[in-house]
Amino acid sequence: MNIGWYLAVSALIFSIGVAGVLTRRNPVVVLLCLELMLNAANIALIAFSRMHGNGDGQIFAIIVMVVAACEVCIGLGVVVALFRRRLPIDVDELRELHG
């Protein structure tokens, strides 16, 4: 397959993620849309890696997946902490975290 198809799918998934981040208010949905954006970047990295015939893009994709897993753990921890304090779980109302 041509690399253009992989990049088209990557661009489509990335644009869906951007639209979700910009339009949604629920922090869990925003985290999922950020995951979509990171996975789209992984598809592009692996496509370019296959095009050049080396494994560097695949190694970077694994690093991005590790960072994404850490981001989800921290994000879900913040959401659970907000839910326990009975604070509003709305991205627009959470302008700053109060201690």
C-alpha cells in the first residue's frame, strides 16, 4: 500500500481527536480524544518508518504509547479526586485547581 493511505487515515483520526478536544466538556472524553490524537501520530510514525525501511519510528511509537498511558493514569486520578471532593467535573468550570 502507498504511504498516502496511512497518512490520510492518520490525518482523519487526528482531526476527529482535535474536534473532540475542542467541543467536549467532559474531561474523560477529552482524554480519550487526546489518545486518538496520539494514536494518529503513531500511525504516521510507523508509516514513515516502513517507508524508510528502519525501526526508528516504531521505537518512537512505543515511547509515545508509554507517555500516553502515564497521561491517562494521571488524568483519571485527577478526575477521581475531583469527583470525591464533589467539585464540578466540567472542563470549562475547572479553570484552575484549588488546593
